[in-house]
Amino acid sequence: PPESVLNPILESAGGAGPAPEEVTSLISPRVDGRVSSYFEWLGAAVHEVHRRGQTMQRADLPVSLFHYGINLDRLFLRVDFRTGYREPKLVGDALVVHVVKPSSLRIVVPLGAGCCDGVHVIDEADGSRLELPHGTAALEDILEIGIPWASLKVAVGEQVRFHLTLEKDRSVLASWPMSGSFAVSVPGQDFERRMWSV
């Protein structure tokens, strides 16, 4: 289906308003698919998939937690799968990040054999495809992704809004959040100073 169909109705109509930004500090996790340190994701926003009152969401959703954070160079995403849900037939063959603002993009992260090679960005406006470098994503204990801001065609200060889907054979197995989208602003050199002054 066209990307516009996935945009929540309330958000498009202005009823939901802008998504809150919950990132509190810059992070620089090592994209290796492991929780190398408790502190590497400290400051990122955490979305607990099963605790958001999503009664319409499937009970067998394989994801338990989703984190997102930023630094001056990248948008970082982390997906924690539930125990026993790492099999490709359960988690699908791709995680797709749907950027809805400031421009419409799809970041596709393959999850099948040779997981995380071939991460790419598709521009919904013209269909162009940009391959991201090896090491953009890694899946071991968790899935970690580091997407360069330059690949998203955004500038400092712009708000980036996005949601995620787990897909298999281009069919959606699960999506989150259920309504609205996550939001972050591209940070500048003064990000941490501004956060300290709040």
C-alpha cells in the first residue's frame, strides 16, 4: 500500500498534535547487537510495547522494548525481542522504519539470512534507493541500528517523525506505535547546553 495509508488519521488531521520528544541526552552506542554497557542507551527514549494500552495489538508481538536516541551524527534505534521470538518465521524478514516527516522515506533493515547486510533507504517521492554502509545495523542479543542524519536528508533543528513495522513478504506483522509517531529533532552543537538549562 502507499505510505500515506500508514499515516495515522488523527495525526494527519492535527488531532493528535506533535509527538512528544523524550530523548534527554546524546548517546553513542556501539552498533554490535549487544548491550555492551548499561550506560550506552542511558538518555534514549524507551517505548514499552506491551504497556501502552494497545488492546488491539497482537498478544504474540515478538518485540518487548524499543529504544531510540540521537547524537550529532546519527539516529539510533534498538529493538529488544521477547525470549523465544528470534526465529525469522516469527519476527519476519525485515524491520522497516517509516519516516513521515520532514520527507517520506523507508529504511529497510533485512532480518533474514545475512541479517543486517543491505540496509537501505528508499525515497517515497522518486523511488530512489540509497545503500547504507556495512555496520549500520547489527543483530545479536538485540537489534541495533545507527542511521546517519545525512541519509535522511535532514538539517539541524528539523523534527523527524517516524514509526516502525515488522514485515514478512512485504506484509505487516506488527507496527508501533499503534497511533501517532515517534519524534526527535536533529541536534546541534548546543543540544546538551540547552538540555541542562531546561
